[in-house]
Amino acid sequence: MLHVAVVGSGPSGVYTAQSLVQQDPQVRVDVLDRLPCPYGLVRYGVAPDHEKIKSLQNNLRTVMEHERVRFLGGVQVGPGGVSPARLREHYHAVVYCVGAATDRHLGIPGEELPGSWSATEFVSWYSAHPDSLTDDFVLGARTAVVIGVGNVAVDVTRILSRRLPELSPTDMPQAALAALGDSKVAEVHMVGRRGPSQARFTTKELRELGSLPDTEVVVDEAELALDPAYADPTGLPTAQRRNVEVLRAWAAAPPRGAPRRIRLRFFLRPVELLADGGRVGAVRFERTLPDGRGGVTGSGQYEDIEAQLVLRSVGYRGVPLEGLPFETATGTVPHRAGRVLRDGEVSPGEYVAGWIKRGPTGVIGTNRPCAKETVTSLLEDAPALMQREVPEDALPALEADGLAPVEWTGWQAIERAEAELGASLGRSAVKLPDWRSLMAAARGDAH
């Protein structure tokens, strides 16, 4: 029987496990994750008010409960845990599906001021990621600036603009719910350096901003008009054309005087974060202009936007995994059809799928064909891989290495604890927000 370890239990990892057991009746898959909880960004990246997308967990659960798939959470691969070389001793093949674990920086003065964060850090906080170390994002903030115009930027803008009645039904951790419920943020600027025809958000996400209670969306038609495609968007791809149509309608709408505002700004490039009392107090932007080649150029005109909270949402980036080759320029592991390459040569039994393979691109569904390509390569290699002897069951070997994996029953115990916590607070399930409470629940000693 072929024994495969899949490192990472997000969509790319689960789809890899699914493809393996569907295509080969003689394969057993251990899905390893650093966290004691499965599902990756579906649990810790999808906004809590997006219940339909979060329900994808039900589909992932079906795979994880397959008789030839086993979840082993709380397993660190790399420093402090099991090395890739050691993992190869326990399995015929290892597929790394570890995503893109860090965010891109702006690289401008003042970026490290208190009050300046990555959108990733903010999302981790309201999603109860156990690595989140702070909870004072909105404390004292009246105005926020979100730099970026993708779906993550829309998510954090929307969450900042919601209040207690809309957030209470979600699984948001109690501390984040209380902080956002008490938030004094009344204005959120979401800012892009290029025009509306080049924004990366989807029309569905964009429209949601216009349906928030007691909130109006403000768009300056003069900024939209700088975009050459604004006057006649018929030549744009469907998604971008619809985005422009939505923005045009908001620009033409009269002010409603709502207590909260979302301002969508375009053709502004951040050049500096300005301090006020030792914290961020404003963002200085340079007005940009289309350069005629799809990019923008600086105009030499500047504008300061007040902000006590700044969230950058300008993309993700893969990080090196000790023991694996890494291409710094792309933030990916070099590969050929999913086979890891070391010095240009295929490394037997090592594979990649997901963002660490292709970069942080695509949507959740993009991981299916990506995983299938990698699994096809792996199964082609299987006859040679199975000539090497490995343990019949890797779990005792991992435990002998000093690891204490959280199995599926441990995860189910976490789910029960979160349901009980929610019931005690008069809410639906509420996420446990830290390592201590998660591991206590997994061990069954949460009370």
C-alpha cells in the first residue's frame, strides 16, 4: 500500500488527499497540519459573515472522514518539529500544500508605526487564529485606511463597517466581537493605486459594501474618469465591466447622510505613513495617472488622508520551508508538474500543490486542478516510490520523534467545545481563540 503524507489541511491539501484516494484504491493518506484544526484558510481566512463560503468545510469534512484519510494536527514540519528529511523516512511520498504564509509590505517610511498592520493580521484576529498576538486594532480609531482593492481588502473594509447585530450570529471570537461592537470607526477609505477597471475584487464582493446597514459608499467620479476604460467599459472582461458599472452608479447617487461611510479611492499610491503622537495619524498618497501601458506614473501631487488604523492588503507571499528548495523571486518551491526540483533535478517522493506550487493566485476551486496535476505525477512515480520500505503506520514513528498529533477525534472535541462556548454566550458556535484553549479542548480537559 502507498503511504503518502500531505502537509497542510487547507483546500489544496484536502483536494490532494481526495484525488489520491479517488484515483488509487491502495493509497493511505495522512494529512498533517501545524494547527490542531483542519481547513486552513477556509477556517482562518474566509470572513465570518460569508457563511456560504464557510460551508465549504462540510465538503472538506467528507474527504477528511474517508476511511483511508487520517488527520494529524499539531504537527510542525520544520524547525521544532519533524524535518522534511525525517518525514520522507516515514512515508513513500510527501506533498507540501503549505500556502503563502506571510504578506507583502509596502516598503514605505512609517510602515512599522503602531496602528499600521497587514490585512492578514487583522483577518487572523477576527478569525481566531491562535497565532494572533494583539487585539487593539480598532481601539481609539475613528478613520481607517485599507490599502488595496482585492477581495481581502473588501472583506476587512466590510468587517470594519459592520456592527454587533450583524456580527453576533457569526463564529467570530468573543473578544473580537466585543471590540468591533464598541468600535468608533465611522469612515473607511479603501484605496488603489490604479483605476477601477484594474481592481481585483469580484463584483459580488463589491456590491456587498452597498448593502451594509447605516453605511453609504462614496465614490468620486473624477477619479473614476481618469481610467481610460471608464467612459466606455464595453471592451473590458465581464467582471471588470460590472465593477465599473457598480462604481458608476454609486458615484451618481446623492449623499444619504448615513452615520458610516466607505470611500472607494483610485489612482492614489501610498508613499509614507505619518505619525501623530507616536502612532499612525495619516497616510500620504501621491496621485497617479495612467501611463498608457496598463500601469501608472506619479503626478507629483500629494494628498494626506487621516487614519488611526491602516491595513495593507497588497498580496501574500510564500515563505521558505527548512529542508526544501525555494525560489525567492516567486515565493514558491521549484517543481515540474508538482514534482519538487533540487538543483534542477526531480527529488524522488517530494511534491507540492497549492500556493507554494503556483504562487498566491486563483480562488478556492483553482486548487482542484492544481492538486490533480500533482497527484497524477505522484501516482506515475508510485511503482518506484513503493520499492522503499516505510513503517506500516507512521503515527508511532512520529510519536517516537516526540510529537503528539491531534487526531480527528481531537478536532471533533474542539468543535464541541466551540458549540458549548457559543451556547453559553447566547450565540451559535464561537471559535476558541488561542493555543491553550484549543489544545485543552482537543485533550478533553477544557472544563
